[in-house]
Amino acid sequence: MRYIYADNSATTAISPTVLEKMMPVLTEYYGNPSSLYRIGGKAKEILENSRENIAKNLGAANANEIYFTSGGSESDNWALKGVCRALKAKGKKHIITSKFEHHAILHTCQTLEKEGFEVTYLDVYENGIVHPEDVENAIREDTAIVSIMYANNEIGTIQPITEIGAICKKHKVIFHTDAVQAAGYVKINVQEQNIDMLSMTAHKLHGPKGIGLLYVRRGIRLENLIDGGAQERNKRAGTENVAGVVGLDAALQEAVDTMDERREHLEKLRDRLIDGLLKIERSRVNGDRVHRLPGNVNMCFEGIEGESLLLRLDMNGISASSGSACTSGSLDPSHVLLAIGLPHEIAHGSMRLTFSAELTDEDVDYMLEVIPQVVTYLRNMSPLWEKIKKQEAQEALNK
Ligand SMILES: *Cc1c(COP(=O)(O)O)cnc(C)c1O
């Protein structure tokens, strides 16, 4: 049976060339970068070379604006908590974000609300895109930071980051973006786009898990999140994950080098898949179809449960995710789908497929065969679907 891993927004397979670059760091240059002897010095050199190259790939002015962390969640926590706690004494107590951020941002905002900060959660409308003028209208005297994600992890919509950056610059408010889903998939230049802070993680772009970074523009004051040793210029303690950093660097470099061809390849296949699946009655695409990550397909099929859909897809060799996967255990539909205005019962029947560049035309043919069958199978035993069809018949009669 064909196997299609279609959950690359949850995590990706490590690229063989990335792994190859990491291996010597794990086996030969395993020294602690803070040590003064030779293999410590070598590890330090490797670390700083990667920092330089990553800074270049993100368009940062200086390598020492890059701070390595354990991943996207830590970077998001640090950006918001670090800035807000540093600016509180100046009377800045307001945060602007959006309703469909990752929980690493939303739950951090909740913590800060308990500490006395006020948060404005901007609407993302039906197409899943923040309006820059809403950001501008929400800015107050006491706004400490604006945090808007670059691309959404569920519906893949790409936000007008350059416009939001310009607005924040004009009003002298710090602008952070969670670029975990965007880095390596869309062009990013923190200087040109007026991004003051940016979070990313390696494992969403074929790098290893447990390593990420926070870009912090020079001059921004930020409290530490992890106290301890003097690593990362006294800002983030803990022995450096040198192999991880090398993996992050290699993964970003590979992604940047192949970005255009991957985008072209994936967009073509993605659009063919979406067009095909839209032929299923009572189906819809979630999020803007144009301003969308190349490998993201997110759709709803009325009358079925996302979870049962996933299980049937898994039986057919397709690893997908449903809108509520991140909150597995809870039956609440995804906060992202609710934020774009989907009613609960429709949001429940959602499916997210996120592809890597390995996706082929044959994979798409296979999914176009299997998914409609599975949807029909599940609808045939769904009381909800029966109700929808009865209602439909009634409406036809009434006409
Ligand atoms: C995956 C993800 C995170 C969390 O990153 P980790 O490295 O897994 O902690 C944060 N934000 C977004 C948008 C994500 O997709």
C-alpha cells in the first residue's frame, strides 16, 4: 500500500544531508563550547559559523541578534514574556495578537494577563488573514508588543507581515512574528520587513527536534526566560546544542536553496488536490486559497467527524491531522477554525493535509481516489449527514 506522510506542519522527517552535517558534531566535536581546550574551541567555532550563516539567511544585520533556544514554543514564550516584563516598569502593559495564533502564543498571553497585561486578540476574518489596519487601530500609548504569526499552522494562510512591520515601525512598537511555519517556505528578510523579533524551529523544515531560535533586533530590552550560565551572551542559559544548531543551519540553508522549485511543485499538486476534493458535495476549503503555504490543504466535509476521517485515512496509508489534533483528548473544535467563523458542527469535520516536496502526482491521484470514498463511507453511517440530507429534501419541497 502507498504511504503518504501528510502531517508536515506537525513535524517533518530529517533531511539526510542535514543529518550528515550533524553527525561529526555529535561524534567528534562534542566539546562544550565554553571550554578552553581544543575540542571546546572547535565546537564554539562551529556554533558561531552556523549563527553567522543563519543570520544571513534571515536577513539579520548581525549574527549576535540570533539566540538559540529549544524550539518554537520557548522562543514564543521568551519573546512575549521577555519584552513585556522588561517594559512593564515603563507603563507598557498592552499586547496585540490574533485569535488564531499557536497555543505557544495564546497561552503565553493568558499567563501575561494574570500578571496584569491586557491583550487585544484581533479578528482573522473568513479567509484567515489579519487586516493590517486592524493592527494600526489597536495600537495604544501603552502597547508593548505586537505578535502576529507569519503563516498559520492549521490553515496555512500567510499574513501581510511586511505591512504590519511597517505599521509597527511607524508607531515605534516592537513587532514579533511566530515564523515557525513560514521559515524556509516563504522569503523572509527581517530588516526589509521591519521584523523586530522572530521565532523559528528546525523540526518543521526537515531539521532536528528540540532546537530553534529567537531573532532579537539589536537594542531591544528583554528579560531572560532561562537563568543559569553565561551562554548566548548571558541571555539564555544551558550548554549549547551545537549539533542541533548545525542541523538548524543546514535545514534552513537547504530550504532557502530549494524554496522556489519546491513551491512551484507543491502549489501545482496542492491546487489539483483541492479542486478535486471540492467536487465532494458540502465540502469547503478553510483559509485563503492564494495567500497560503504551498503544501497546506485544509478542508471541511459536512456530516462527518474529523477523528473518524483520520482513522479511516490512516487505514489507507495516509497520515493526516484534524483540526482538533493539537488538543487531542478534548472534543473542542480547533480555535483556528472557530476564529474564521466556522460553526462547531462543521469545524468538527475538518482535515489538514500538509505535504513535503516528496509529494508526487501519483500520490495526489491516490488521495483523490481514497478520500471521496472514505467521506462517502462515513456519511453513510452518520446521523448528522442523514439530518442534513433530510433538511435538503425538505428545502427542495418548499421551493
Ligand atoms: C510547531 C509550532 C510551534 C511550536 O514549535 P516547537 O518547536 O514544537 O516548540 C509554534 N508555533 C507554530 C506556528 C508552530 O507550528
